Amino acid sequence: MGSPADEFHLFDTTLRDGAQREGISYSVTDKLAVARLLDELGVGFIEGGWPGAMPKDTEFFARARTELSLRHAQLVAFGSTRKAGVAVADDKQVRALLDAQTGTVCLVAKADVRHVERALRTTREENLAMIADSVRYLTEHGRRVFLDCEHFFDGYRYDPDYGLSVVRTALDAGADVVVLCDTNGGGLPSSVYRTVSELRGKLGGEPRLGMHAQNDTACAVANTIAAVEAGAMHVQGTANGYGERPGNADIFAVIGNLTTKLGRQVLPDGCLETMVRVSHAIAEIANIAPDTHQAYVGASAFAHKAGLHASAIKVDPDLYNHVDPAIVGNDMRILVTEMAGRASVELKSRELGLDLTGHPEVLSAVTEQVKRREAEGWSYEAADASFELLVRGELADTPVTAFTLESYRVIVEHREDGAVVSEATVKVRVRGERVIATGEGNGPVNALDAALRAALVRHYPHLSTVDLLDYKVRILEGSHGTGAVTRVLVDSGDEQRGWTTVGVHENVVEASWRALVDALTYGVRATAPAPVPATR
């Protein structure tokens, strides 16, 4: 008997169906990199594309034979059944599937009689012959065959007898799995469960059925789980739910649900905790920002904001987490906002390495400061570094100021040749020394950053390795015009870590300055973290 992963098929189609998402265009090198990541995740099958139809996919399979060394997954070539009226041995697309030299092939066939007659413009009988001939030909050539029944659920509702005949024909011809596809993505979990259960009853025995769900009703993951609960033993999905229109079933959510909710070991030991890393790495290759609110793997998947939740989490984290975040490689986070109570502040401080147990006066002071500042427009839920500096500022013997400001000035010059140059001058006191420094940049914030860094780097050499990575400006809701309150978030980092700081003011330059001050002050602290001192 095989392992659980052998018995239950986890089939990833990120490189084929997922690549149809608007805005994604993988190079062959990208596809090879994604395949390696999916193999690390431990999926059983990786659908690499359509050789013969897509030159890039043909090249992918050729390079994969020498450049990929997969530990867990098998590569799968995708293609269609033979064309109507063409002998299977003469069909170039079928031949290209053999030339890809993969042990497994996934064929797509029409399962909706309306598509057979209107799109393929052939007969019901010829479509069934196309399926039987293609499956039998490939299995005779040593290939394991999965058959995707395109538009199955729509077709089954329209003509259940023909849908049944498509599935039965494929199984009788030797298909290892027949995959039921909700190609238009219009299904709901109840109808998927009912259809899969009914189909299994009509087929008899233990037919190996699979599920491929599109996400047009936002039910792709739920529909996939419903199919499994009805007896499906093969599920298809894509990394982060990529795919055309609203996308496909998110393979990470499917894995999370199958593993933690249904108790199915669909990944090899030690692979489940790679989910977050693999998800984010594939997003980077696709050049798409990771979805922070994605189930299981999103940065906010286990982030708690309300003070009531935090109070319970302080007693027992399991009370508000549906699973242990570490199981999937994620972390629980406490967000500090105007909703924060003392428990939120205490838990967040502990998360940052500052244990406030036994310091109720500091806890109260920080909680009140957070609520007051949030009312003024500050936001600490995305600015952990600024929050840490705020907490440390309430602690005795914990200097958080790397310098004191005397003044700063910024000049923006638009020259006759159209060039725009920004120059900043800062006057600060650093460790008792008055320092004046200037800097230029492509904008006032960039110039201020350069000038302040120049003023500080002699006393704090590590700042030469700190970079300003991102800069976001938001005009706060409820304010109008150029005099509105502005919130600035600055992302900074060095070779080891990154951090985010916040600044708020009516003047965008001053808001930026405040965020920059926190960014570089935190950068100074990052070189030698101090233990939590006694309170005032």
C-alpha cells in the first residue's frame, strides 16, 4: 500500500492554469524556479504546461529533464484529446505529449454536450471516441493518464447521462483519475457535494474522481473540500489561487483545510510548515504582492486587533486561533490600534521582546498614548518599530533618542532645463556634538534622509547599511484639501532585518521627518538591543 500522499493526489497547476491570470507571464527560468518551490512544498504532481501548443512550455519540459531534480513531485504534461476525425497516432498534439517524456499526462476533454456540438462541432459519439482513443493510446505508451472533464458540472446539470458516459468512457479506457471541472466557476458546495456523491453512486465501486474548481463564486476552496467529503481522491489548485478571472482554488488553503480540518496527510512530513515561505516566494516570481489577508499563509491570517480578543489570547492563544500558526509556518501577531486594551499592548510588547509584567504604570501610559495618538491619525498596526520606540520611551534608563533636532530645511529647485533637485540641511546634536549636514535627493524626503544619515553615520556607522525601502503617504479620511492630516509609513532595513515606522502631521514633509527619525533611531537600536529596564 502506498503512502497517504500516493493514495490522495495533490495536483498543482500553477504553471499552466495559474499562468492564465492577467498580469502573469512566466519565463522558462521562472517556471523552473516555481516548480522547485512546489516540489519543496511536497505536492504530488506539478502540471508544467501544454507542450506542442506553447513553445515556452515545450522548452520547459526539455530543460526540466536536465535542470530539475524533484524529490516529491512528478511533472505532468497537459494537452487535449485527439482532434475529431484524426487518428490518434497521427495527432501532433498527442505526439507532443509523448515527446515531453513525463510519466503522467493530463488530458482535457469536453464533458458538456453543448460544447461538444457547438464548440468542437462534432458528435457525441465522436467525442467519446476521442477520449477513449487518446487515453488508451497514452496508457499503451506507458503514461499514467488523468482526464480533465471540462465544464463537467454545467454539462451534468444539462444532460447527466452524457456527463456520466464521458466519465465512464475515460475510466474504461484506463484513465487513472477523472477530474470533474467547474470550469465556469459557478458551483456552490452543496451542489458539488450532491453531484459527486450521485456520480459515484451511478458508477459503482470506488471510481477515482478528482476536483478542479474555478473561483467565480468565491467558493473554489469550499467546492474542492466538498468534493473530497463526497469521495474525490484528487484535488487541483494553484499557488495563491492564481488563474484567469477570479482565479482557481488556492492550493495553500486547500492543503490547510485537508490537513488541519479533515486530518488527511496530503504532504510529506516536514513540508506543511513551508507553506508561508513557498507562497511568498512564488508571489515574488509572479511579481504580485502577497495577499496579506490570505487564509493560512497571509501576514494577517493570525493577526488580532480587538482588545477583547487580546484579553482572551493572553489567557490561551488557542481560544482565537483556529490552528497553531506555526504548523503552516506562520506567526500570531497582535495589532495595536485605537481598539487596543492593556492586554493588546502587553502582548504586543512581549512579542517585541519587552515584558511589561509587573509594570502596570507603563502599561497604562502606553495604552493611553496609543488611543490618543490613533485619534490624531497615527496607526501602529503596521509600524512595529515606532510602537517599540514608544514603549521604550516610557521605560526608565532606556534612551531611545539617537540625536536631538535643532532645525531642518528643505529646498526644492525646478531648474530651467526641467530638472528638479531637492536639497536638505539638518542641524542636530549627536552625543553632545553639534552636527550640520546636507544631502540631495530626487525629492524632499529622499534629501532629508540623505542629510540626516550623513549627520549620524560618524557616530553610528551601522546606519550606512540601512536603506529606505519603501515610502507610503495617505491622506486621512475626513480631511480635505492640501491642509489635510497626512500619515506616512516608511519601510527601512539592513542586511538582517526590516522595520516600519510612522509619522503624522498636517505637513507631509514633517510627517515624513517623524517617520524618518523613528526609522534611523530604530536602526541605531538594532545594533545593540537593550534589555527591558526598570520603570521610572
